Amino acid sequence: MLAQLFRFKGGVKPQTNKTISVQEPIAQAPLPARLFVPLHQSIGGAPNPLVQAGDTVRKGQLIGGADAWVSAAVHAPTSGRVLAVEEHVAAHPSGLPTLSVVIEPDGRDEWIERRPVDHQSLPPERVRELLRDAGVVGLGGAAFPSHAKLTPARSVAMEQLVINGAECEPFMTCDDMLMRERADEIVRGIAIFRELLAAREVLIGIEDNKQEAIAAMHEAVLRLAPDYRVVAVPTRYPAGGAKQLIRVLTGKEVPASRRSTELGVQCFNVATVYTAYRALACGEPVLSRIVTLTGNVERPRNWEVSLGTPMREVVALARPRADTGSFLMGGPMMGFEIPDLDAPVVKATNCIIAASPGLFPPPPPEMPCIRCGACAEVCPHELQPFELYWFSRARNFGKTQEYYIFDCIECGCCSYVCPSHIPLVQYFRFAKSEIWAREREKQAADAAKERFELRNARAEREQAEKAERLARAASARTSEKKAPPERTNAVDSPPAAAAGEPAAAAATDADAIRKAAIAAAMARARAQRELAQPKNTDRLSAEQEREIAAVEARRGAQPATPEATAGAAGSGAPAGPQRGE
Amino acid sequence: MITALAIMALGAIVLGAALGYASIRFKVEGDPLVEKIEAILPQTQCGQCGYPGCKPYAAAISAGEADINLCPPGGMDGVRKLADLLGREVKPLEAEEKPKQIAIIDEQTCIGCTLCIQACPVDAILGAAKQMHTIIEPLCTGCELCVKPCPVECISMQPIAENIDNWKWKYPVFEIKRAA
Ligand code: SF4
Ligand code: SF4
Ligand code: SF4
Ligand code: SF4
């Protein structure tokens, strides 16, 4: 069953350094004293907090609900008490805080009621929803919500489902160990994804330096699903990039501007497939992940860590050596330095590497680009990194886009081989985030322009209406002036006094009618207000609800002075800016 | 000779007709240059340039009445882009550049006078007479026009803080070590 393999262009072969961390099986990391579970752990919308300080939660309870289609839920990793929902430093290169739920474990680790489902008996939309609500995201590092990748393109039949077990980053072994130990679950999980996508073929790509993992997967596939193919791919960084693996296994090239489903192929990481299986077949949402602890440590190993565990406690498990200067999250090629070890382990934390000056010597100073072309030779996306570098450096962002900067996957091959030690990827990241920022600004400016124009149009319209009203009033007055002459005669005539009585009566009548009308209008407004369910209040955080209760209490306590009631009546109609006359 | 003249004349008539038709059929609505200039301006609509909004300023630039360095929210970046577009010299900005800000209403102090609502060019303030007002942050352009009208001075401008969503990778810089 030898498949024809394709090659991707470029790539490098760095020292893999993987053997040190695969000597021992995956171990369960102890629960920390406090868990800091960030609500926003995936790409897409930030989930809304569903708990507040003081609540008790059970293991697996939903604490953050997905806020949009591209978003994934977040759950309590263990049972305990919520101490706060507050800003806590994030596992992010910036070291900035993000909204997190702080949980104090009670040590009982009590589950919520787990409801295993049979995915075959459910419609595909429902399965996707279940995956979203179980918080299943890409665990290879990108953390893209998986359910959003599970819709086949309408016009193109799904040909291949690629399962990514390549794990090309040096040092990292979490997927390797997962495949060795939990191959059955992975293979069963693949069945779910295959059905959702209706894929004709399943290809499991594993780099050929992981013979044990290949053997374990092979064995599981033979037993459970003999038509899947386990393919050993040549070890070459970045063979584990989704696009590279797709290229190697199917020969298809996915450009940045298109989705891979449009080419009839989709790619998932083995760990993602595993969590999807746990989510559906066991009813267990994503509460933990396998993290490789390696580098300059006494005990490199893979640990199953509860999400939200502070990294400080996690790295202590591996006993970093004394000369460790910093820690990297992710691999040495694509990872970043962790700015603060208080940051928690999140769904994207696949590997933590203790770095020492001996292991990763500080980069020599940047020297001028000599245009040797080495970077272009190794770029797996056939870009021209030196051109991108020139333009990024000169902040000529339009040109970088002409040279396809968004096709760059930031794999770091170019920086790795650059003889002038130029940190090319840093320049590309800088350029990309500047371009995004400009895009956001542009959108805001367009929206502002539109609002400004609408406002001007409204002002004009209102002025025109007012002028028309005035004109109508003026014409009415002139016609009234023409009418009176007959009446003036009548004023001093005696019958007029008698006529005064009924007129007065009519006036009081009119007054009464008007009053009744006002009362009726107020009653109507009140009824309407009671009926109307404001749309934006059904998913309030606990804190907001408390604030609202406080405001209501204050309102209730206020004396019902005429002014206050008038104000309250006024609030019935939503007086937006258009009221400002 | 006559045929040559006739052919040339006929050619002239046909081509002239085609050009005339094209100029009517493909007439460009509005002034494309003004639109290009306006696309560069930040749409803050603050009037700091001395014109009542970005579009009038764009029209003034295009008519050659205004200089290109009058828009403080656009910053030097904006001046550079305008210079590029119009082939003019880059000039230093007339005013100082400020970090991007948004307005915040101190809701305890607000008396509900609605004056700020009337000042805001982009309808970014929500409120009603004698009710507390508030600013819809994502819509605020930071034009400062609402600050002055407030009779109780409860509106302040605050720089936009960096957060995970708007954080940017920094330009790579390296410390130059002194030779030993
Ligand atoms: S980082 Fe980008 S430019 Fe450099 S080799 Fe990788 S894909 Fe190519
Ligand atoms: S100063 Fe700039 S942002 Fe303000 S109105 Fe003028 S062009 Fe627009
Ligand atoms: S809220 Fe104030 S600062 Fe913001 S756009 Fe409106 S007027 Fe300008
Ligand atoms: S001052 Fe402005 S903000 Fe304050 S109440 Fe008035 S309108 Fe509002």
C-alpha cells in the first residue's frame, strides 16, 4: 500500500531533540491551588462568562458560552468555587491581561452529568453544535474552532480528510505520545469527522521519525477502520504545517486566499480528533491537554495538564535547571517567549521549553542582507523572504502584500538559514499586524463616514420638515385672519355672552379628553414597556445583573415627584440622538 | 487626393462620434480625486482642519485651496499618503500628533442635557433628556467635539489602552552592544 508522496518545496532539517521527552508515558499533572481559565482561548468571538464570583462549579460545567458561530465554549476543568471573573495575564506574546475565570478546586473533582451521544443518530448541524459547545478547537497550536472547519464546500466533493500527526517542530512530542497511547480514540474520532465531511478517503500523515506512533496508529487502524491509510512522511520541517502536509499527501496546494474545503481536502490535528471523540462518545468537553515539558530541564516529559493551570506550576514539574533564562511556548521555530509565568496553560499550549543560553544562544547581531537567496530556497511557500523583509523593514506594506506576505505561515525556515542572522519572521509578524491594524482603522473610518453622512441627511430632512411645518402654520394663520371678520361683529353682541358658557364647557371637555388621551397613552406605554423584552439582556454577566438590580433598587427608592415620573414616562420612548432638537 | 481627404474626414467623424459617445456613456459621477483624498482622511469629522468635516477638506485640497498638513488625526502618515497621491512635498503637520483617544462620560455627573448628542458628528452618544448619557465606544472617533458643549464638564478624552485584540507585534529592534 505504498502511496505516491509529493514534495513541498523548501523546508529545513533542524535537530529534532525529541527523544528526551518520550522516555516516560504521559503523566497526569496535579491540580494547582487556583485555576485561571481564560474565556477567550480560540480564534473567533470571545465567549461570554456564565458564572460569577461565589458560584460553585462542577467539572465540565460550561463557564463561557460560545458567542458566535466561529467561537468555542469554555468549561470548568474541575469542581470548586469561582473566586472571581477578572482580568488575568494571558498566554500571549504581549503579556497583556484577558478576562479569566479564577477557580479554587475543592479536590473532589466532581463531574457534571456526562451525556455520551451517538453522532450517527444526530443531524450533522447538531453534531457541529455539540462540538462547539464542548470547546473542541485545533490543538496543533492555532486553536481554530473545529466545528467551523467541518462544513464541506457545496460545489466540491470532499476527497481527502488529512489527519495531521506529523509534529514537525523540534522538541515537541505531545502528539507523538498521544498517538502511542491513545490510538484507538483517535481512530474512532476520525470516523466522526469523516462522516461530517463525507470524505472519500482518510490519510493519516506521521513523520517517519516516530516509528512507535506509526506502529500504534497502524495497529488501531487495522482493527477499527481498515480503509484509513497511515502514511509515513519524510521528516523535514515544516511537514506538519497543514498546507505542507496536504501538499505531501495529496499534491494539492492551498493558497492563502482559499479554504482547503474548496479543493476537496481538510486537515485536522490528531489531538483535536481525540478531543472530539471524548466530547461526543464520553460527553467530556475539552478540559485538559497534553503539554510537552522539555528543553533545559531535569525531567523532560509529557503531562496532561488542566487548562488554566499557571505555567509556573507546570514548569516546576519538569525541574528546570538553574541556568534556565526564559521559557518558550510552542516550539523553537514558531513559538514565543512567555512574558510572564503566571499565564495559564490554554488550549494552544502544546509545548513549554526551558531555554538557556547554552541551548538557544542569543542571536548574533543582525547584519545587512547579502541577497544570497537562501531564505527563498527554504521557504515552503515559495515566497521571497528577502523582498518581504525589505518592504516590511521600510514599512512599505502595500508592496509586502504584492509579494504575498499573507501566504507566509511564519514557519521560521527563512530566519533559520539566514547567514546574516536577520530575524525575518519578526519583520513579517510586524508587517502583518500593522496591515491588520490599518484594515481595522479603515473599516472604522468607513463606518464613521457612513454615520456622519446619515446624520447629515437626517439633519437636512428634519430641517426641511420643520420649514414645511412652519409654512403650513403660517398659511393656516393667514387663512384664519381672513375668516375672523364675521366673529368680530359677534363679540360685542349680547348672545355672545350666552355662547361663552357652552364654549367654556367645550373647553373643559376638550381638556378632559386630552387628559384621558394622555393617561391612555401612558398606560399603553407602560404595557408596552412591560411587554418588550430587551434583546441585549438575556446573556448578562452576573456582575451586570447585580448592577442592574442596584439601579432598580435606587429607582424604586426615589420619591415619585412629578419630575421623576415625567422623566420615567419620557424614557418609554427610546429617545436616540434624533431627539436632540 | 480627394479620396484621401474624404477618407481622413470620414475617419475623423467616426472617431469623434465614438469619443463623444464614450464621454457621455462612461461619464464619471463626482470628482474621483476628491474621493481618493477622502479615502485617505481618517473620517474623524472633527473639523480641526478648519473645514466642516473630512469631505469638505478633501474638496478644498483637490481644488488647491488647502494645504495637505492640516489634519491632526491623520497624523504624519496621512500627510505622507496625501503627498504621495498628489505629488506634493511632505510637510510637517500643523498641529501636534496625539495618540488615538475616545471620549468617556462620567455618568455620575451627567445631567442629561443632550448637548453632547447634538455635537457628536457620528451619533456615538446615546441618551435622552434628563437621562444619563453614555458613549458607544466602538463608534467614537475621538473628535473631541462633545467635550466643550458639556455644561458640567463630565466628558473626558482617554487614550485607547492596548489590549490583546489591538496589540501589534513591534518593529524588531536590537540593542547595540558596546565593543569591549
Ligand atoms: S516564515 Fe514565511 S517567508 Fe519565511 S520561510 Fe516560512 S513561510 Fe516563507
Ligand atoms: S481634521 Fe482631519 S479628521 Fe478632522 S475633519 Fe478635518 S480631515 Fe477630517
Ligand atoms: S463621542 Fe465625542 S469624541 Fe466621540 S465621536 Fe462623538 S463627539 Fe467625537
Ligand atoms: S453634559 Fe453632556 S454629557 Fe453631560 S449631560 Fe450633558 S449632555 Fe450629557
